[in-house]
Amino acid sequence: QYFAFLYFKRNPEVGASSRIVASKIWNSMTDEEKYPYHQKFKEHQASYAKFLATEEYQRIQELEDEVAELLVDKPKLMNAYAVFCAQRGKELLSKQAENWKALTPSEKEPYIKQSEQLQKPFDSWVEVIAKDGRLQKIEALEAKLRVALEALTYDMPKEPKGAVTYYIQSKKQKLEFSQKEWEILSEAERQPYEDIRKEKLKELNEWKEKMKNTARYKEIQAVRSALRMFHGIPTNQKQKWKSKQA
């Protein structure tokens, strides 16, 4: 997996980081070509082992265990696209996205229906945890994790928005007028706002590159992993977080 991460990061023209593709490339490489990846893996392994021994990780692990206990009977929830991908097996992620976009509304309908079928038992489960008190405990844990994440990412550049957003922000007129104007702009007129987005993305990527081998970055990943466990659960914390990101 670490080979796949490094190889595809250095060779983006190869495509998505599929384990199958990575395995084929790895098997065709000489021992000399594999050596840098072995070394990087050892460095990563040592760094991660140190992180696992920290008090910060133990604290996050305790929260994760508490979350897992509360969500032990949580039904699976997937949107239509996730259902589609799950049924495509080992196809490359980039190919799955391309194939999904190529589907007509009628071709997407079966996946939408399957997603809706998954939603029903999930909604029933949410009603149960609202009654038995677990939802309140989940909200409290989510609040703790979001406070922790906010503290850990205090200097992290925000995820860049679409170029159209920066155009709208530059205007002092009503939102609907700015959106209509954007639609008729030429590529040259849109370019300054595309450049703003690219610059902000560059800042974010530079921050990630600088932080990726630090204990703080590993802690960020651990907290985000715990927060993903709350996927689909309607909590007050999600609404507060979304409003702050806007």
C-alpha cells in the first residue's frame, strides 16, 4: 500500500492507485528499483509505531472504541454512486467515476432505488437511538472529536472552493446575478478565478507535504477516521460544522 501511495504520487500519469495495478508494476520492478520504497516503508513504520505509543493516540483510540460501541448495530448506508461502485468490483476508481457519469438517468435508477432501500432501515435505526439516548452520546462524542480536529488543524489552509465561488465573492450584487454572469464568461475571463483556486490548492498541498510525517498529521487522520464513523447520522454537530465551513 505504501508503495502504491508513493509510486502513484510520483507517477500521476499511471492513473488511480489501484492495488491490482500497483501489484503488477511492483512485480515487474528490480530489487534496486524497489529499494527506495522499502526504505520509505521502514521510515513510515517507525514513525507510526512512535505515534501509536503517544498519549494523544491512546486518547483518540478510547474515543473510537466508545463510538464503535454506540454504533455496533448501525445499518449500512450508501448513496447511489457508492452502490454502483460496490457492484463494479475491482475496476479503477477513475474508471468507475467515468462510467457513472456516462449513465443516463434511467440507467442510474436501479442504483438510486437500491440506495433508497438501504436508507429505510437506517432511518429506523436513527429513531431507535434517538429514543434510547445513544444519539445524545453520539453528539457529545462528535463534539469532542470536532474540537480536537479544529485544534489540530488551526494553521491548515482551507479546502479550496470552485472558481465560480471566488467570482461570486468578488461581486457585491445578488448571488443569482453573479451566477448568471459566470455562465457567459469566456475562459480568459474565468482564468483569474481559476488561478485563485489553484493557488489555494497549492497552499493546502504544501501544508500537507510539510506535515505528512509528523505525529500531529497522524493524529488528524485518526480523528477524521473516527468522525467518518458518524456518516449519515443527523446530529447538531454536523450542522454547526457545515455552517462554519461555509
